[in-house]
Amino acid sequence: MEKLVEEFSFGLFFWQTLLFVGLLLLMAKYAWKPILTAVEERENTIKDSLEAADKAKTDMEAIQADNKRILKEARAERDALLAEAKKASTQMINEAKDAAKTEADKIAAVAQEAILQEKNAAINDIKNQMASLSIEIAQKIVQGELSDQKKQEQLVEKLVKEIEIN
């Protein structure tokens, strides 16, 4: 029985080896190339994906650098616009102050002129009233003095002397 088991084992080993070699040849002829082609394609796909990922990473870094640069430029432009707006605002305020001061000076000058004219008119009115009053007083004095003949003669002599002196 041992011999039978040995023959059977040897036969089994032989047939298994023969089947394995046959399977290898069959696989080499029909399956090995497609498997190797699929593995190579997969390897190329992975390689291309890694290259695309590296390129995408490089592009992303470039885009981030551009974004930082653009953001920096935008901030600088914003700061410049704010400074310009502040300068324009200050200039407009100063111009408005100057215009208001000029207008106030004009109004003050017009008011001073009006006051001076009113003052002169009041002085002239007072002078006219004083002259009228003086004339009325003089008329009354002259009437009182001319009522007496002797006083009239003295007044005429006095006036004649004054005319001769002048």
C-alpha cells in the first residue's frame, strides 16, 4: 500500500506539475500580455495622475501667489483712494471755510458801509435840525433886537465894522 500511495503521490505530483506548466503556458500565451498591459496602463495612469497632481500643486501655488499679490495691490489701492478721499475732503472743507470767511467779510464790509452811511445821514439830519433851530433862534433874537431902533443901528454898525475888517 505504501507503494501504491507513492505511485499515486508521484503521479499526482506529475500531473499537478504538468497542469501547472500547461496553465502557465496557456496564461503566458493568452492572459499574461493583457495582464501586463493592464498593469502598465495602471502604472502610466498613476504616473500621469501624480504628474497632474504636481502640476496642479504648482499651479495652485502660482494662483495663491497671484492672489496674494492682487490682494496686496488692492489694499494699496484702497489705502491710496482713502488717502485721496481724505485729502479731497480736507480740501473741500478748507475751501468751504475760505468761501464762508470771504462771504462773512463781504457781509461785514457791507454792514459797516451801511452803518457809516446811517451815521452820516444821522449827523447830516442833526446838522440840518441844528441849522433850522439856529435860524429860528436867530430870527427870534433878531426880531427882538430889531424891534428897538437903537439896537438896529448898533447891529448895522457892528456888521459894517466886521465887513471892513474881513
